[in-house]
Amino acid sequence: MRLRGPRATAVALTLPLLAFIAASFVAPLGTLLSKSAYEPNVANILPRTLAALDGWSGDGPPAEAAFAAIAEELPKARQERTLVRVAGPVNRLKSGMRRVLTRTARQVETTEFAGSWREALIGINPAWEEPDTWLAIQAAGTRFTLRHYLQALDLERRPDGSIGLQPEESRIYMPLLWRTLLVSLGVTLLCLAIGYPIAHLIATSPPKRSNLLLLMVLVPFWTSLLVRTTAWIVLLQRQGVINSLLVALGLTPDSERLEMIYNMTGTFTAMTHVLLPFMVLPLYSVMRSIPPTHMAAAASLGANPVQGFIRVYLPQTLPGIGAGGLLVFILAIGYYITPALVGGRSGQLISNMIAYHVQTSLNWGLAAALSSILLVAVLGLYLIYSRLIGIDRMRLG
Amino acid sequence: MNGKKILPPHIEYISVRKTYDRSNWVVRDLDLHVQRGEFLTLLGPSGSGKTTCLMMLAGFEAPSAGEIRINGAPVGGLPPDKRGIGVVFQNYALFPHMTVGGNLAFPLEVRGMAAPERQERVERALALVRMEGFGDRRPGQLSGGQQQRIAIARALVFEPELVLMDEPLGALDRRLREELQYEIRRIQRQLGVTVVYVTHDQQEAMAMSDRVAVFQAGRIEQVAAPEVLYEEPQRAFVASFIGENNLLPGRVLSINRGVCAVEVDGRQIEAAHVGDLPVGADTLVAIRPERVTISHEAGRFANEHEATVEDISFLGDHLRVRLSVCGTSSFIAKIPNIVGHGGILPGDLVRVGWATLDCRALEAESK
């Protein structure tokens, strides 16, 4: 089909937008997600070493060819400043390897070749004698790998090649994911419990009052997230407004000030406050479309207020509950700033862990794997939701 | 008189007043009785307080003063769900998340009725409004007229003695409205329920009601059967609101046994004396356009005046003639379209005449 005239113009006008989305959303997201399973660095930098390890049994040190290859490729990587890309991944598989690799690379340059690279390297560092060292290099050298996903799911590959749970004390990501899901669910329910009456009040008030109430919901919404979160710090901290008030009133002794922030309580409180408008607005939009005569009709038909609410009003607000709930839940599951500021140690969520691996530990593969799992969890919930309630019935305001 | 116990009226409004802001009275000193089995219409322009009256009866609003009684018992403290009154709303107020059958079963479910009996009642109610087989549809799949039939069935399915209807046909087109007027009247007669009906459409009120209460500015101007309202309006507002009337301002000159002489624009008109208008009082003389005769001969009527034809509109079954007479240039006469209607033309000088009892001297509105 050829596009002509206004249609072609319309398509042309959307091109910058499509280009923008592709450049700013699809490409970075795709790149990041691909990092979770695709790690070509080691394979690109140490191709000959890996080729020499091919067919090595894994018992005892490998053949001389492998030592010769790595003795050539490590100094080369050092000169090309790509050694760090090898050292990081290998170090994650066997700690201490970063030092082994960088030192070896430096010392090999000055070592005179004396017939055996094997002896030369073991002379530089005895770690080269251990099969584990070579296993780590070999594992880091696979281009396509599931090890980030295994780690993100608290699984490990046993020496015999089978996959099993990590020892209990080193399982951290799955408990964190569960905690994140539970906190998000709790925040969603809390937002619903607080937001439903507010939305109803706004939807049924006369225009002047409802505009004022709506403004009171929206002004915090427009206020910087950082300001709102720090406001909670002012209120909730040990020397904060609420604790001082309680102590002044004699309700709590000075030595037992309540711990309301830098823990799960702080995360819960601040997140509920921050996400509340996302619940109120869809609910309000749905409630406003319900004619007030429905409740009057229910009463005239003999339903008391509770029956009228449960049988007539509540079912008609379900699309709003669904939309608001999904919105708050999805935002909560990926929430980062608020838990980082007020969560302390016990109030951290999975996003904070992702941020840690992106910014501090520079383990982008693991960060990407954790992000992917989060994305799959959200999509799964979305599917369940659309199966149960029907996405076409959702009203996003 | 014939030995029967005298029952109280089905509904009584006793000095009922209503204000929302403590300064404007939406309803003022309302006294009204409705008999069992009666079809009473509250008719008036929008904002005249008729809907508020209905809402107070249903229990959605509380009177600011006065009392409403049903079967002789005050209902002041009774919430709407305990009153057992069927209500039909203008926008139907059908529950969109339930089927038609679910809507009809709702009032029976909240009364704890068993499923088999419920089903039977629902079927009967659907048959009553001639909507058999629609039980599984959703309200959204029905036309406006069908939705209103279902709304009526729902208001009747729990067999209330009293049904209130708030402009139920307001959102429908004319043909459908006439069809449903007839249906509502048939159902009301068939079941013998009392109906209080609110509308601003006087034709609807005339066509359906046993009695009509005409509202204006929170007061009832007159309560009477439709033909009485039309033939014997007691007040100028009723005379102008029900049908069409020529209203000529004048002053009462003399009163003699139900007939009074009124001076209008220097001429004298003989009119029926209504109420207790004293001699010398300002009055509005109401003359129905269809009771005015245009002729060239003199001496046939007590009131005859020379008039100039200003304008003639041909409306099929009648001619609408605008005349200059008695100090107004918008005096309307309706001349039936029968052979020999005179062949009058604009600009002609004619004689208009009407009988004494076809014009009524009413109290002028200024109070």
C-alpha cells in the first residue's frame, strides 16, 4: 500500500516520536536486558585462551597451550586497557581473581620466557595451579550465560552441573523480591483503604467543595517527591515532631522514643502517602460516572445503605479499584527513592538492590537479571488482572 | 355514610415547607391529600418545587417543617428503604452491572425472598410491562423506552401500594412518550396502585392524571381534575400554564351573581367572577383562543369588539389569527378549519365575540 497525502503526513509527523521512543526507551531497555544473559567481553578479549581450554577435563591444571595463550593475551589486554572487563566477571566467580589477573598481566611483561609458561605463571602466582582459576575463566568466557539469572533466583550450579538452591545464608534476592511484592501489596491495600472514602467524598461533594478537595489531593502530587519524603523524616525520626510530641505529652518515656523511620514502617508510611493520588484519581473518575440516583434507587427498592453499597455501588467502582490498584502496585514494586531515603536497612526493596549493582558493584548483568525478573513479575500480575477483571474495563482516569 | 370505616387519605402533606439554605423556600406551606388508587400529577415549570415534594415523600429529603403522613402515620423518621415506595427516575437508574432480571430481582433479594418465588415475580413483572424474554439482557443493550419499561417493572415488582415517578418520560421522544403514557396508565389501573407523577409537560399531565396539582414557586396554585383545570382555572398562572389563554389586564367595575363587568382598555367586558375579587380590584381576564368567534354580524355574543387582523397562520386543523383588540396586538383566536371560515385576510376589520362564561376574571398576579 502506498501512502499519500494526509495519511503520509500523519505518519511522517509521528516519526520523530517513534524515533524518540526507540532511542530513549526501547534501545536502552533492550541493551540492559540483553546484558542479563549476553556477556561477550571475556570471550572477545581472551579468544585463544578459551580455545586452548576447549576439551580440558577440569581435573588439574590445563595444557601448556592455555598458559601460553593467556600469557600473551593478558598483557595485550592490559595495554589496550580492556583487562578490567575480564577481571570483573572472573572475580565474581572466584574472589581474589581481580588481583591475580592484574598482577600476572603486569609481571608477565617483564618475565623472560624460560621454556614453560606454565612454570612462569605459577611462579608469579600459585593460583594458576588451581583448576578453579581456569574454571572461572572458562565460565566467564561463555557468551550466553544464565548465571546472572541463577544468582538472581538464589540458585547455583553445583560442581556436577545440576542446578540447586544456594545455602540458606546466602539467599538474598528471592526473600527481597518477596518482601517487595508484600510491601507493594500492603501499600496498595492501604492506599485503597484510605483513597476509597476520599474519592467518594470528592465525587459526591458539590462542585466547589469537590474542586477544593481535589486540589488537596493534587498539590502534594505536584510537590517534589524528595520534599514529601524528607517531610516524613522530619515528622517520624527519633528527634522528630511526633516523637517529641509523644514525649512532651508523657505518652512515651524519653529513652523509648518510637522507631518509625529508617525501617519498614518508614517505607510503608512514606510510600503510601506518595502513591495515594494514583489510587484516588482513577477511583474518582469512575465514581463520578455513577449517577447518584443509583443509591437512591437502591434505597427505594428496600436496600439499606450497607446492602446498597455492596450490591450497587462497589461493583460499579471495580474498574477504578482495578486501575488504581494496578497503578499503585506497579509503581510500588519498582520504587526506589523513598525506600532509599527512609527505609534504613530493613526497609530496602529490590529496586535498591538493582541500583546497588548498577552504581556500586558494577555487576550490570545481575542488575539486568533482577530487572528482568521484576518485569516478568509485573507482566504476570497484569495478565492475571486482565484475565480476572478484563483490561478493557479498566479506567485510568 | 354507608357504614364503611372512613380511611385516612393514602398520602397527606400537612403544612410542609422545605429550604436548603434557610433563606429560599423551595416548598412553602404545602397541603395536599392523595387518595388510594389515585393518579396525581405534580405539574409545574422547573424549579417550582414539585420534584422536592416527591423526594420528601420518598424519604430522600426531609421537610424543614410540617409533616407527611402515609396511611395516616407520620413517616418523618422512616428512611427510604423502610418506606416500601416504588420510585421511577428520569434517567432510569437501572444498575448497569446486573442483568434486567438481576435488576428486577434486587428488591426481592434484599427482602429475603426465596429464589423460586423471586423468579416467578420477575417473570410476572416483565409480562406486565410487555418485556418477556428480556431477563438476560443488560440494561445497556436496551433502548431508552425499553429501559424505562424495566425501570417501571422494577418499581412495581415488590408490589408497593405507592409508586412515585419523577419525569419518567422526559428523556424519550414524543411518539415513545405517548405510547408509554398509555402503558403507565393501563398498568396503574390494572394494579390499582396510587401514583404520584412529576412532569413539566402539561399535555402529559392532562392525558394521564385523575387530578393535577399545578405548582409555581413552591406553592400549589390549584389542584383539580384536568378538565376542571382547563375550564375553570382559579388563578392567572394556571390559566396561562394549562393550554393557551388571552390574558387582558383590567379593573372590576361591578359584580352581579357570579358575573362581573370589567373595564379593559376603556371597553367593558362581561366575565365570570372567580374567587373573591372585590369591586375596583385589578384583574386579568382570561379568554381561551378557541372560544373566540370571528364574524361580520353583530349581536350574537355578550362580548363583541371590533378588531384588526394582524396575522394569520394556517395550521392544518385550525387557523391561528392574531388580532389587535382591547389594547393588545397579540390577541389570539383559533378558528376551526371548516368550510366557510370567512376568508379573512391580514388588515381586515372584523368583529370578535365570546360568551360571558368563556371568559374569567382572575386575581391579578401582583401580590
